[in-house]
Amino acid sequence: MRKVLISILSILLISLSLAQPAGAQTRPPVPQARAAVAVPGPAYRINPGDELEILVWGDERLQRSVRVLPDGTFAFPLIGQVVAAGQLPADLERVISAALQPQYRGPVPQITVSVKNPSGYQFSVVGKVKAPGTYTPGRYVNALEALSIAGGPSEFASINGAKILRKNGQQIQTIRLRLGDALKGDSTALSENDVPFIQSGDTLVVP
């Protein structure tokens, strides 16, 4: 038995010496091809109907969840009405901090604003799609993703005629799309202007 163990150990030592010669350096890893990086959506801006969580660290009296009213504002203690619609969470943090400054002798505690429920981000898809309706995806999506959320085009849809209707004040802006090229996989000449991100209140029309 002892001779068998010695033989096995000898074989292992020889194998190791062949696999890694003395003084040899470990080879650097072979660089891998980089995967395509998805283009991130725009930073989320607050919409009427969104639920926000506001934390004032060290002051539990001011920590609360609020819902943005239809006029784009919400009420906050010691401040009153705060305009939130169209703002980034970081913008609101600065606004609330500046408004609370007179209430503190020293620096204002750290304030964190986060979107707890982005239910205010809504858009509609109408026309020749399998599931037309109004959607609240909870994140920004582009026109192609919005079409997918609506079940995709129906059999006789004219994808090349798809457009976004966007309200700007009292006017309706029409944004032409190139969803046909995107669905064919011909993305070489496409830009974000051809398949733009959907804004809250937009209507995607597929004739």
C-alpha cells in the first residue's frame, strides 16, 4: 500500500511540473469581445401621480411618503407646497434643503428623495396593435419597447407610418418614427431620434 501511495504522489508531482514549469509566469487572460452596451434611458423626472419617499436623516418628524398632486405639487411640513413635476429627485433634495435651512441653527440634515412608485409615468398606444391601451411601465421606455408592451403590431399595421403625438402646451407635436427599420433589424442608420423615448402623456399611434 505504501508503494502505491508513493507512486500516485510521484505521478501527481510530475503532472504539476509539466503543467506549470518552474519560473513560468501566469498568462494574462485573453481579452473577451465586449458585449453591446444598452443605451440607458433619460434620468427619471417626476410626474403628477408619482409617489415620493422623502427622508430627512436624523429628523423622523419629516420622513414621509407623499403623492404628487395633479397640479405637480405636494405639501411638506415647515415648507408648504413644493413644485415637483418635471424635477429630478436630486433637484427636489436641493429645494427642500434650502427651504428648511431657516429651521436649523446648523447645517440641514441630509435629505434623500426617491420615487417610491412612478405611477405618474403613463402613455397610450392606439391603432393597429394587439393590446391598445394606457400603460404605466414604471420606467422610461422607447417607442419600440412601447409597441412591444402593447402586444406588437397587428396583421395589417403600417409600421412605417407609426408616430408619437406629444402635447406641448396647447399644441400637439407629431413625431415620425422608423419602427419598420428597427423591426427588420436594420439599425445601422437608426438614431435615438428615429426611435425616441416615450414621455409621460405621449400617445403612440400605429395606423
